[in-house]
Amino acid sequence: MWMSSLNISKLKGKSEGKLTKQICKVVLDHFEKQYSKELGDAWNTVRDVLTSPSCWQYAVLLNRFNYPFKLEKDLHLKGYHTLFQGPLPYYPESMKCYLSRTSDRLPSERHQTGNLKKYYLLNAASLLPVLALELRDGEKVLDLCAAPGGKSIALLQCACPGYLHCNEYDSLRLRWLRQTLESFIPQPLINAIKVSELDGREMGDAQPETFDKVLVDAPCSNDRSWLFSSDSQKAACRISQRRNLPILQIELLRSAIKALRPGGLLVYSTCTLSKAENQDVISEILNSHNNIMPVDIKGIARTWSQDFTFAPTGQECGLLVIPDKGKAWGPMYVAKLKKS
């Protein structure tokens, strides 16, 4: 069920109401110290966008399994454009994603058992890890930290894998993942998807050298949501435990490497700006695994600079999308590795 312009304008009011969200000072002060050093002058713009939800943008990923032709026409009329226009290294025709140059947001569709949703709202930068994986029909793919399911849905818009394994250790998030898959994927294809609740650090031992492609969208400091933590005590606790996240991220990557077949590709992603959780994690993996090689993805930044603002990472295999005015996507770090 697509939404009329009346409903879209109603929703505008709701998104403007987001300004009433309170910024958590504990988190902002912490980010200010860290990111002003790591990003330099760029942090000022990033901070302005992250702390202004009325500027946030939402991409509309159309579901090829219940294609909304009428909605697509309506989006064109409203001035939406497709992401990733122009020649691209890998962009399957079956994936259609639209965005507005303003902060318009379509309402989310309700989950209805037996009815497939027509579109998925997402931060456009979250498609970059999916596209970096270059999924082909028939391949075996693992989404190691899969909830809430947006990247699994996007993978299935790109190709029909021979086997898709979606894993999520957190039981509440696992339920969310199952519902997302049920909402977007038709029954015959659902039967080819395995959903598990394994500690991701154990996957490599459970399924060694099984997968052609592995996506590790790791638990991280979720900068956008942390900035609006409603409980400042919990926020302070999160910040104090933040230094442990790279340890978990490295363990997840080591497990993913074991699960990957020789010659296979691995993509690591986070939705934080933090160098400790991004470049430093990948550097540690490259320094400690002689069977893992970096894959140069600088071409992605060159090709997609019209849609995203990239910050330098000092790595050929790593990209960092930073929120910018008019391109409010990210944060999103993406790194690509190959197992020899």
C-alpha cells in the first residue's frame, strides 16, 4: 500500500516533531573530544547534521518481490531520483533505490502476515556494504550480525544466492529479523534462507570454509542513536564499555574469516565514525592474518561522490561516509577483504 501526497505531508509534520528529541550531553561531549581530533574541521558539519533529525534523509528501497510500479511513478513525480546514477563497478538492475534531495520521509509500512511490503526505508549509505560484497546468483552468503534485516533484504534485491545464512545472537533482535524477512521475501525463497541464533564468534568453528561471501555488519557505537539516549546513566555506562567493542569486532571478524572459503570475499561495516572500531580493527586483522588481503575500493568513493561525502581513511580497502548537508547519509564505514 503506497502513500498519497497527503499522507507524505502529514508525515513531514511528524519528522519535524523529531526536533523535540533531547540530545544526550554526556554522549555529545564524548564525541566532541574524540571526533574533533579524528575528523578535524569536518566534525563541525557532521555534528550539525547528526544533532538535527529534521535534516536526516531516508532512502526508499523498492522490493522486487512485490514491485510498487505506482509508487515508483509517484516518486518520480515528486522529484525523487535513483541512487547511484552513472557507470558503477557493481550495481544490479534488480536493485532500485530512490531518494529525495529534501528530508521527506515515506511512512513505514505495517507488517501484515501473508502480505509482502513494497518498500524498505533506510540510510542510503547502508547499501554500500551490500554492493561491496558483489553478490552473484547461486553463491553461499553469510550475514553474521543480521538484525534488523535491512542488509539481508538488500542482498536479496541484488541476486538470488544459492544459500543465505542470517545469524543474530540477540533473541529480541532475532525476532525482528525474522519478521523483516517474512515481510519482504516470498515463501519459496524464505525456505532457502537459514536463520540462526549463534554467537557470531563461534560461527567459524561451526561452519568452516563454507561461504563464498561474508558480511559482518558489526555491533558498534551507533553514533546517531547514542546521541539521543534518553537515559544519561545508561549512556555513560555505554561510553565506559565502548573500549571493549573493538575486541568483540575483531573476534567476529576472525570467526568470519574461518567461515569464508579460500578465494572468498568479506565485507566489514559499522555505523560509527570511530577510528578504533573501523580502521584500527581492519589494521589488526590485516597484521595478524597472512591469508587476508585488502581489496581496493577507492573506486567506489570516486563513482559515488555525487551521492555521499567520504572522509579519508588512510586505507585503500576502507571507506567512511560522513553525514553532510544535503547528503545526510552515514556514518557508515565499509572495508573489503579477500581470503587467499
